[in-house]
Amino acid sequence: MTDLQSNNNLIERYQGVCNEVNQLCTDYASPVTLLAVSKKHPIESIEQIYQQGQRCFGENYVQEGVEKAQALRHLDIEWHFIGPIQSNKSRQVAEHFDWVHTIDREKIAQRLNDQRPCHLANLNVLIQVNISQQDSKSGIHISEVSELAKAIIDMPHLTLRGLMCIPAPSDENHLRADFLAMKQAYESLRTNNANIDTLSMGMSSDLALAIECASTMVRIGTAIFGQRN
Ligand SMILES: *Cc1c(COP(=O)(O)O)cnc(C)c1O
């Protein structure tokens, strides 16, 4: 395949995902942000879909994300960190990203708050919920959301915007049950806090179901960029 053909495929896939998300927003009368998950894909691909109007990009690995953000600092991109955070990498996340989707303990939230540079706007954060209760996965139990939320709301350099989940791969009924449990937790958090406006759920394989269940932000990698290496 020539470079030109692969560029055309990228743009076609991107436009296909935009159309699908827009149609679902119309069907369910709810606005949804498309986060393009660019992990393991080159800077050129990010620039390609930026030129099509995409502004929000998600990265999982600190080093890779920071390198991309620095290389593209002339562009008006909102960078979302969506991978697990280790304490020793929190400073780089606090300095280079606009959002973090994977807060699962008070200690890491406190570090991000303390390390957020004062000249930057607050870091937007989401609490990650281990909705399918998988041993191997990060995230807190859904019953612990309100306690962690209270702690984060008191941190002056963070703005708690909502919740995020990565459900276990499963059939549609189990996935729907997980998504609806997230919706309920999100709505109860929202009744107490005006800043809560984001429910980050849905990936390439389940974005329609997630939007049906009240997702406000879908994180899409493969359906836009193709398979990762
Ligand atoms: C990789 C990743 C995605 C994107 O997954 P696709 O199936 O490629 O759309 C979304 N969210 C998180 C947290 C990821 O790590």
C-alpha cells in the first residue's frame, strides 16, 4: 500500500466513526465527545485527523504521550491520559496532559494535584471504576466512588469531571448491565456536583451500546487508526 492510500484509509475510517457517533448522538439526543486513542500510532496519523477537525487525543503510556504532546505543541490538542499511572510518572502526567481518566486512589490524585503547574488550568480527572470486578484490572469498586470523589473535590488543582470504566469483554447483556451500573453511579455523583459532566465508556467494539447507556465520551483507537503493532 502506498502512503497516499493508507492516508486515505485513515481519513475514511475516521469519517466513518464520526458519522456513526453523530448518528447515535441524534438517536439518543445526547452529546458525545469522540476521544481518538492514538497509542502506538505515529505522530503523522494524529496530524492527519487533526486536519479533519479532531481535537481530543488519548494516550496510554506516559513517555510516548509526552513525546507526542511536545512534538505537536503548536497544535490545539487536548491530551487525555488513559493508561495506568505509576507514582513515579505522575509528575509528567500532571505537566503534560489536560485530562486523566484513570484515578483509582487518593494518593495518586494528591500527587497530581501537588504536581500540577500553577500556570496551567486545573487537571480534569475521572475516577476509574472496576465495573466488572476483574482481579487484574485497575479501578475502584463502585461502592467506593463517593468517598474518593469527596477527597478529590477538595483538591484545588484538580477538577473532578466524572467516571470511566473498561468492562471485561463479554456478551451484550453483561456489558449492558455494567454500563447501566456506571450510568447510575454517574447520575448519583452528578446530583451533588455541577462540574460532573463526563462518563467515559465505550471503545471500538462497544461504542453504540455505551452511548445507548448514557456515555458522554467514547475512547476509540482501532476503528480510527487500524490495528496497533
Ligand atoms: C486502547 C484503549 C482504548 C481504545 O481501544 P480500541 O479497542 O482500539 O478502540 C480505549 N480505552 C483504553 C483505556 C485503552 O487502553
